[in-house]
Amino acid sequence: MGSDFRCRVETRKFVWVIGLILASILIIQYFEIPYKDSMFSLFSSSKSYFDYSDNANIEKQSYDLKNIFEENHFLENSTKSIGISPISIAPERSRDRSNILSKENNGISDNISPSVSTFTEEDEIAPSPTTRNIAVVTGGDSRLAPSPSTSLLDDFSLVAMISPSQPGPSPPPKKRPESPIASVVSISEMNDMLIRSRNELSSYSKSPLWPSAADKKLLDARFEIEHSPIFGNHRGLYAPIYRNFTAFLRSYEIMEQKLKIYIYKDGKRPVFHTPRLKGIYASEGWFMKQLESSNRFVTGNPDEAHLFYLPFSSKLLVDYVYVRDSHSFDDINEYLKNYVNTIKTRYPFWNRTDGGDHFLVACHDWAPIETRLLMSNCIRALCNSDIKEGFRFGKDVSLPETYVRSPQNPMKETGGSSPSKRRILAFFAGQMHGYVRPILLKHWENKDPDMKIFGRMRKGYVWHMKNSKYCVCAKGYEVNSPRVVEAIMYGCVPVIISDGFVPPFFDILKWDSFAVFVLERDIPNLKDVLVSIPDKRYVLMQRRVEMARRHFMWHNKPAKYDIFHMILHSVWYNRVLQIVPK
């Protein structure tokens, strides 16, 4: 009897112990998960909360000049040594979720039935990197730190262990551009490539099948731009941040006076004529919205148009047409082919120039691939402006990637601490997308009090940007990142670590005057690169960041020299320079 009683007591104790252990495991896993609403398995074979699914890891299909004289009195009054103070760690904001807009028809032939793929902004594509090319350049007159003595091969093997995968559509195998491109292209080499492209523009645009009055006006505009009197300064603009200040001012002025754009009404909603104004791909939506509502630039008479706009969303094209996990772009290609064939059949304008006077604005990572086959002659404004993915200087436009959280107030918070009050040397926070960020964290997370390098942050992200001297913009899955624009918004000098990335408005802005470029292979020397920049030089760069900000801001009503007008100007400028006198 006593023996049975003791046995039952021992059994109950054992059950209680097991219960406590299970509860402890559940609590531990809960606090390890990056998102509170994430699903997890108690019996997962790995302690990590990342999903290593094969589909999510299939690689995604995608592609310094001299300083100008500065005001000495500004430097003398502004330069101060900047100290570093420890800052507590805090997590980053998550990306927004935007509801997919309902489908509507709007006049294109109906023999393509889009397949709905209902994933949101958080459902990022998770490609595996195929290239291991890393190398660098810093801005201005800062010294280049010595190359690392140790190999970074171990860093790349690190990716497989700690780089998370995200749910999302898996793209087909990647095809490289036909022309060979150097594995690493420095910012100075990009400058040379842009200059050379201006002498090779005839190869970008075929001679039109017949002349037009619009082309004659473009030729006249080119002559005016190239023979403008030199401007010394301009109210609200700062000459040192531009490649050719005089040419920009004159070109912009002529654009405002003369540019006319015809927008095709064809295209089925929501892929066409449906601007998405929220999220990381919002640039294409805001441009579409503001151009379609423009009375100054839009014309209903295609015969007077200098440019023809293709009003589709690369993001909604993926959401509605791509067959998820198909690993094929066939459906997207067929959908766009059907659209192009429609406008080629209904109108003569595409055929006149083979699409050379047509343009698109696309921010999704896959846009270079979506448009490479059928729209290769078009002027493409792309967020994913990757040289290795086929970006062509002098024809294509690098589109700023802007993370819009509130369509009602797209740029509600700007500015930050003055240079003397920015106590943090360098800051980065973000999810471990791609192969560069894990390497960055391996070398700098919790390694140096001056370097605030974190993973994902839930709060304090904006505060850190407003109080840091340099903000690291490390590539994720693709070369582009919204951090570039965010850094400019908060007065933080961008440090771009993304080989092959063509910065926004590269044809107009002199990026090495207000940003630092570090090659991926020099991540171990990141602090040496930054501390080698004199305080006087930093203060100058920070001021230039402040002066460049207006070009990266969305407004509910477009404002002079804002991001809408800058995108439009880059498209216009490239088209003008394509017109060659007979």
C-alpha cells in the first residue's frame, strides 16, 4: 500500500518536471523569434528560428571625381572633433503590409489570365548569392585602408549558417548580360563608364523609321543645354553636389517648358494604372500617381509627345502574374509580350523607334529581368540598378528606393543632430538578407564601441540614424537599399557597401562628394576607412547630404526639384542626349 502511494507521488513529480521543462523551452523559443506572430515548431531540428527551405534559397533572377572649391568660412565655423558615446541596442521596424488591390479590366486583350500570388511587402525574395566579388573606394580625399591580410572565404561560408530565408516567390535561374563586366567596379570606374556612354549613345537608340517634330525639339534642347552660359550658383541648390551644374539647371528649365509625355490608356488593372503608395517599392507607385495627374507634362496628343510612359507596376506584376514557386518568368514575359504587342498593333509610336522613346519606372528587385527581353531599348528607371544585371549608363536611370510608411505623409520626418552632436561613428541595423550583411556583423557586431552594427532592431532605428556620423548601407539580396535615402533624410553620410550598385540620379549627382563607397572585401577595414576621413572633410560631406535631401523627397503635391521631378528629368535628359544630329 505504502509502496503504491510512493510510486504515484514519484510519477506526479516526474510529470511536473517534464511540464516545467517544456514550458521553459516554449518561453525560450518565444523570445528568440524575430516576429511575435511567427509560427514555430517545438520539435524543430535546429535551434535557429530561420527557415532554410530550398525554394526560398534559390537565387533570385535579377542584374570617387575631384572636389570643387568650398566655402572656407563654413568649414572653419563648422568643423569640430566628434566623440563617441555608448548607445543601448534596440531593434528595427518591420516592413509594412499593403493590401493587394482588387483586379479591374482596362482595355488590353484578355488572353492572359494572371495568377494571383498573395504575398506582401514582408514576403521578400531570398536568393542565394552566386558572386563572391568583393573590393573598394572611399569618398573624396580620405585614405584607403590596407587590404585585409586574411581571406574572406570563411565569411562566405558563414552565410549558409546565419543568413535567414524569407518566404516568397522563387525566381528562375539567372542569366548574365551578354557583354563581359568586371567583377568589381569602383565608383571612379563608374564615373568613367558614364562619360564614355555619352560618346556611345548612338548604339543605344536606333534611327527612327520616320522623323517627328518632337525629335526636332529634342535636338534643339540638346543644343541649348550644351551651349548654356555657365551658372555660378542658384538659390536653394548647391553646385558642388552636381556633375555639371550648368547643364542640369538648363536641362531642368527646358524640361519644365517643353516636355510632353503620352501615357497609354491600355493595360489591365491592377498591374497597370494602379499605383501602390506604401512600402519599400513605393517609388514606382508615387511616380505613376503624380505623372498621371500632371497637367504640365502629360499630353493627350501622341504626335507631340517626346516620351511615352508604360504605366505598370513591377511589384503588382509579381503579385498577380508570377506563378509562385514556378521558378520561371514565362508568365510575366508572356503577359508583357501581350501588352507590348497590343500597343505595337494599335499605335505606330513603338515601331517608329523600337521603343527607344518609351520609358518605365520599376522598383521591384525583379524589374531588370522582367523588362530585359521585351523592353531592352526603353529607358528603364530601376531601383535594382546593378551593372552586373544589365544596367546601361546613358540610357537607364537609377531610381531611389524610398520606404513610404504613410501615403498621407510620405516624408514626415527628416533632419537630425548637427555634426558636432553626432557621437556615433557608424551605424547599421537590418535583417540578414543576402551575403554581405552577415559578414558585416561577423566583423563589427559588439566588436567596437564606436561601431553600432546590429541585426534587426525593433525601436531606436531612426534615433541612431539622426545621431550617427556615417550610416552603413549594406546590400541585401540585391544591390539597392532604402537605407541610402533614409540616411540622406536624417543627415547621415551614406557608406555604401554594394559592389556594382549605381547610386540614384548618378547621371546628375556627384555622389563621391557626399557619400563613402567601400568595397565588400574591405569590410574588415571599415572603421579604418571612416576614421581616416578628416573631420573637416566629414563636415563638408554632411552639409552636402543636407543639400541633396530635397531631391529625394516625395510630396503629396510635386515640388520643384523633388524626387518626382528628378526621376522625370533623368529620363528626359537621357532621351535628349540620345538624339544625335544628322
